[in-house]
Amino acid sequence: MHQLNVIIVGPNSFTSTLDELKSFLKFNSLINLINKDHDVILFHHDALKDNKQKDFINKSTAIKIYTSDKKNASSNFDAFLELPVSLNEINSIIENVVAKKKFNQNSSLKVKNYLLNKNEKKLLKNNNFVILTEKEVQLLELFLNNKKPISKNDILSSVWNYSSDADTHTVETHIYRLRKKISDKFTDEEFILNNKNGYYL
């Protein structure tokens, strides 16, 4: 993993203190460099009083960590640090928030016009969802990773580790059940398609 770039925004007292301590920080601190590539914005609540800084914070898609000596932290940001704060707390919260965001990104996949949440084993669309089995999640991942139809034998070896000469209806049964779940919940008859070459999304 590359070293995180953290833009630090706020009044001089806040930014200069962190600049003096940057050798103890576990990230690359960019003091008020609001046009630089960044992973995280660590900002003091006073930054929201400056229109240029506030505009930058609001428009950025990076992780936003709000620091304040007031306990009523805004919930519009990814994390809150109450001042005064220790260096360990700063390092820890940045590492934790980044790790959590990456975990969540890796656990959610777009499948057609649905969202697959691998952690909760849910396929979601428009506030509706179906619960999937582990094998159904693996099937969907296999289809997503292959742009061409996949044969029954390839599905058997990839998902079930069966040899291609195994005489089984496992694939057909699982795909039938998955299609039925999608059809019953979302009335989508075109979710998993098949042709002479195999199954595909």
C-alpha cells in the first residue's frame, strides 16, 4: 500500500503543530496543499469558516476527518476527533477509517443494476434485497469476472472443484434456485442468461 497522503486544513495553530510533528505521523502530511492528490482530509472545524477551504472539503471524494474541541460533531464526515488529541489517536483513526473504507469497497460489487454485498450475502436493488448462499455469491463473482459465457464444466471446477466428468446437476440446480430468487423478488427473468456456450450475466 502506498503511503497515505493526508491534506491537513485549518488555522495556523492547528496546521503548524502537525507540521512540527510530521516525523511522528504514519502518513504523508500535506499542509494546506488543497490541490494535491490525497486520500484523506484532516481538518479543523475552523476550516469550515473559510469559503475556499469549505468548498474544497465539500467537493472532495476523499475520506474526511473532522477535528473539533466541541463534542457535537457533524455526522457528514467519515470520522471525528475531539481536540486535544494525541499523535497515536491521529495515526490510529486515519489507519482505521482508511482500512474500513477499503474493506467496504471490496465487499460491494455492481452486478448489472444490482449491488452485491459480499459480507452480508445480499443482492440489493431499490431498497429490496435477497439473501444469497455462499455458492450463489461465488457464482455471481465468477460471472462478473468472465465476460463470455461459462460452460457447466468450468463452473463446476471453479465453484465446486468438481472434475468436468462428474455427472451432476449441481450447476443447473443452483442457477435455477438463484434465478427463482431474483424472479420472485425483482420480477427479473433476464438476470442469468445462457446459450450453447454456457451461462452469463
